[in-house]
Amino acid sequence: MIITEISYRSLKTGRGYNNSAVEARAQLEDGEDPDKALADLRFWVEKQVDDNLKELSAMDSLRSATDRLEGARAEAERIEKRVDAYRTILKEKPRLAELARANGLGGDALLLDHM
């Protein structure tokens, strides 16, 4: 038997169920050792698969970090709105204490004064 062509295919599943598949074919030159050629082809294919999985993993990490950042920004916005509401209440505190006194709620007015 004379081997004139070789092929190698690799499929790996990475993080997050990302799949990477690479297949390559090579024509053997006259006198070329098929076993060595297959080993070289296998090395090349496996490197391509591993590089693809690294890239997919990096993209997943970036997406995850982006999602966490967006969540943190949304949470910061919610907190800022609460802080603004508390600031508004604090600005109105003297007026509310005065209103409480005017309506016979002296104890409540004292609480407002000491907040």
C-alpha cells in the first residue's frame, strides 16, 4: 500500500461547552514518512484547536466580565437614586420637624431634630 494523503481531525469541548474542531489534509511528497507527516499534521491541528479554545474562553471571560460590570453599574445607579432620596429627606427634615411641632407632635419633632 502506498499512502499519498493523510488527514487528521480533532474536536474538543472547552469551558462553557464551546467546541473547537479542526481538520487538515496533507499530500505526502515522494519518500516522505507517513508516520512523521501524520505526527506533524496532528501537532499542527491540535495547536489550532487549542488556540481556538483559548480564544473562545477569552471571549467568554470578557462577556462575563462585561455582564458583571453592567450589573454593578445598574446597582450603583439604584444606590445613587436612594442616596438622592435620602438627601432630599434630610434637606426637608427641619421643615418636617416644624410641621410636627405645629401639629402637636413634639416627640416626633425631637426625633427629627436628632436624626
